[in-house]
Amino acid sequence: PSPRSSVIIIGAGVSGLSAAKVLAENGIGDLLILEASDRIGGRIRKEKFGDVSVELGAGWIAGVGGKESNPVWEIAAKLGLRTCFSDYSNARYNIYDRSGKIFPSGIAADSYKKAVDSAIQKLKGLESNCVEDATNRTDFTLTPKTPIELAIDFILHDFEMAEVEPISTYVDFGEREFLVADERGYEYLLYKMAEEFLFTSEGKILDNRLKLNKVVRELQHSRNGVTVRTEDGCVYEADYVILSASIGVLQSDLISFRPPLPRWKTEAIEKCDVMVYTKIFLKFPYKFWPCGPGKEFFIYAHERRGYYTFWQHMENAYPGSNILVVTLTNDESKRVESQSDEETLKEAMVVLRDMFGSDIPDATDILVPRWWNNRFQRCSYSNYPMISNNQVINDIKAPVGRIFFTGEHTSERFNGYVHGGHLAGIDTSKAVLEEMRKDERQNDKQNQNF
Ligand code: FAD
């Protein structure tokens, strides 16, 4: 017979590990974690680049300094994780045009204000259900056209600047953001979390309740339990399953359900937008960019929206590393993922030479993460449409029989963030514990009746 556990957790990212930890703390010793890749961490992932560790996935602890304390910030502080404050507010004063000129601060501030106002106007239009009204208006401020307008539009929308609409993370936890710049990586936080309930030795998890390289392909569920089948032909049984695969994975055909998921569930999953967000790292023999105060972030204004728009130098995080990071999103991310890294490097160099002149050195190394083409991710994070109602997220989160869903995409207030994943994991495991208690009560009643 196949091994049976009380709960199988699918995925060892922040939400899966948080869920498992709460279960373990509540006496569920016979849990099992099945992770498709060869490591824990999921979308929290460091990689060596040059002499430093760079974060390919989550980089910031967002939401710090407010009235409530961000739980991820608390854990990071306890572990002494090295972080750097990021001040995006100056980025708007470092906007370069294609001839390398910086837009005067007056023009930049003006364009910024216009873009914020029109985004707010558009949002109001959407909220009052005059969608057509808002999008068909000929008011030019609603449709960014010039390179600087396009660049600002990109920053406002693809980077979720809080000026447009209140973002729960900033409202609840504060508006400050800290970049994790620690050789042990953001993922150290997850390793330490795992260490609290899994057997570890010399920095390695040796507990056989965590199984790596186990790609779940099928969940067969009934009133009595769930049968989990993995790609390598193994079969596991459980009373309950917690599934933490990303919204991108749920939209793909990686995992099939028998019987299939109900329509309300698949429709909700389809309705959620997936964001692809790609940080491309470039290493140089020396610095040629300005590094003084207020210069960490800079923007390239091009007539194509999102074309190598948002840049950051790593001198604050890793002095002397000579690394630049450029962030692409969605279609640009997918385009770059499908071409060779040499091609991407060439494109980035043309952009940098536009901004800083033709005599700058070529990058000596490039790192291009591929979150979209990773079949265990298929996205960077979830993005609920601005006008979606709570029903969509409730349905995405709602269990189907004995299968419970978790992950950042199930966090009503903090979807898209590490703390969203963390809190979702805690929430989901509590819901499963509640269900287990109900089962117990029912069994007790039945036993009494006999
Ligand atoms: P995941 O980390 O994706 O964990 C799910 C796990 O399930 C993965 O390990 C996956 O391998 C596994 N899995 C998938 N399918 C299967 C299967 N079939 N069988 C078994 N296992 C499976 N957040 C911030 O707070 N700040 C940031 O600055 C930030 N920046 C980001 C930048 C990038 C580029 C990306 C990609 C994300 C960023 N995020 C950021 C978001 C943050 O990383 C995520 O919200 C969070 O890590 C998601 O955790 P999770 O547990 O929900 O999912």
C-alpha cells in the first residue's frame, strides 16, 4: 500500500513551509512535503553572480515602518538578515532620453503628476462601471504617448506605485521597502523556518518528510482522502492536501484533478492575471553610472513601453560589485526569455550607450532568470484585475473537498508578496486543522452511537 499522511503539502516555497510549520506545531507529525524542484524556496532564490549573491526572485521586504509590523520583517530582523533601504522616490528625477539627456526635474515632476492623476481618473471610471467612458475619452493624459509618459506609466502600473490606489501592504505595514542584501540570501529565512520543524544537520535538511524532485501530476480526491501521483510514478495518500503551486501553474496543465475541479474554481483561476517580472543582472569591469545620493534608481524613456525602462545599481547593496539590474515585465520578459542571453546583452548595451555614451565598457557577464518558462512557476506573481471583486480571490482560495489551496495568490490583502505567501500558509493550515477537528468530532459521535 502507498504511504499515508495526515496532510501532504505540495510545494516548499514560503507558503508551503509556513503551512507545514503551523501543522507541525499543532501536533501533525506525519506530514509530507512534496517539492518539484531540487531545492526549497520557490520564488525566493539566490544565485552567485560575480562575487555576490543576487536575488533572482523576491528581493525586497515591502511594507516596513507602519503601525503594524510585517511578520517577514520581524523574522528577518531576528535572523540579522542584512538589508538596505530603497528609496524609489528619486527615480523620477533620473529619467534619461535616448540621447542621454536627463529630463529636467520640472518636466519629470509634471509628467509624473499628470500620469498619477490620469491613472486615478481611469481607476475611478472603472470603479463606477463607466469602463468605456474612461478608456474612450480622447483626453491625451489618459493614454501615455511620449517616451517619458510611457516610462512613467510603466513605473506606476508595473511597479505598483502606491500613489494610484492604496495597497494594503503599505497601508498596514508602512511604505518603506528594504532590499535583502545578504550573502546567505532571502532564502536563509526559509531555511531557518524549516529548521524549526524538520531535522537538519550542517545547513542541510535531512528530514525524509521533505521530498525534493517530486513533481505532482495528479490529485485524485474523494470524501475519504486524496491520492497524489508524481511524475516518477510514486503514489502517496493523505487525509488532506495543501496545494501551494503558483497561479501560473494552476492555469497550466501540470497538475490534473480527478474528478476535475468545479467550474467556479477553474473560472476564478483563469480570471487572475499573472505577472512576469524579470530582473536582468549585468556585471561590468568598472562603474560608469552616477552613484551619489538619490541615484540608485534610474529610468530609460523609449518609445516602446517597458523597453529596458527601470534600472538600479547595486552599489548600495554590494559596494564594488559593479552590477546593474534592469527590470522587464510581461511581454518584454517573455520576449527576452525566448532569446539568447547574448542577444539580450547586446540590446541592454545599446540602451546603456544611449544613456551613458559610446565609450562605456561591455558587460562581462549577464544573468537572465526565466520565471515564465519554468514549468513549476509560469509567473512571478499574481495580479488581480483592478476592478475584480472579492469573489474571485475567495473562489481561488476556497478548498475543493479535501484539497486546500494556499500561496501568495490566495492572500486577500497581500497577494504578490513574500509576506502574502507566509500569511496565506498560516491561514490555510489553520483551516485544515479546523477541518481535522471537525472530522474527529464526527468520528467520536459515530463511536458513541455504536
Ligand atoms: P512559490 O514560492 O512559487 O512556492 C511554490 C512551490 O511549489 C515552488 O517551490 C514550486 O517549485 C512548487 N511546485 C509547483 N508545482 C509543483 C508540482 N506540480 N509538484 C510539486 N511542487 C510544485 N515579493 C516580495 O515580497 N518582494 C519582492 O521584492 C518580490 N519580488 C519578486 C520578484 C520576482 C522576480 C518574483 C518571481 C517574485 C517576487 N516576489 C516578491 C513575490 C514572492 O517571491 C512570492 O509572492 C512568494 O515567494 C510566493 O511564495 P509561494 O509559496 O506562494 O509560491
